[in-house]
Amino acid sequence: MSLPLGVKVATDALRTEAGVWDQQSGQMDAIATKVDGLRFNRLEAGVFQLVVGPYGELVDQVYGRTHEAGQRMKEIADTLRQVAKTYETEELDGSHRLKNLR
């Protein structure tokens, strides 16, 4: 049995949106990787050694938030796909039950 057009449109839209969240997750992961590369030590800082500590804390915070954002965006994408799958399954199960009542 096939899905009604309205359900197919809705689940396709959910999966498309999940793809957008996956893409953005990848972007956040790329940003986190670049931020992680911005670290430097006191020797590299030269005359700016006083800012190494606060700068390192800033890099840690930005890296932590961007890395976490990438993970959460991936979770959103996975959830949207699961919702689409559940929606389809429930629609098919409900249709079968209705047909058996007749």
C-alpha cells in the first residue's frame, strides 16, 4: 500500500529539512576544527604572553560551543528522520486497520 500524497509530501519535507540540519552540522564541525587550530602557547605569543591564558579560555569556549552545536544539529536531523518514519508507519498501520474493519 502506498502513502497518501499529503503524508508523502510531509515526510519528504521532514527528510529534506533533516538534510539541511546535517549540512549545517558539518559546517559547525568545520568551524570547531578551525577554532581548535587557533590555539598557541606562550612561546608562540612572544611579547603578548599575558593574553595567552584568557585567549586559550576563549578558544576553549568557542570550540566547545561550536562542537556541541554540531552534535545537537545532527541529533535534530536524526529526530526529524525518525519522526518521518514514525509518521509513515503510523499512517500505513492505521490504513490497514481501517481496511480490515470493512
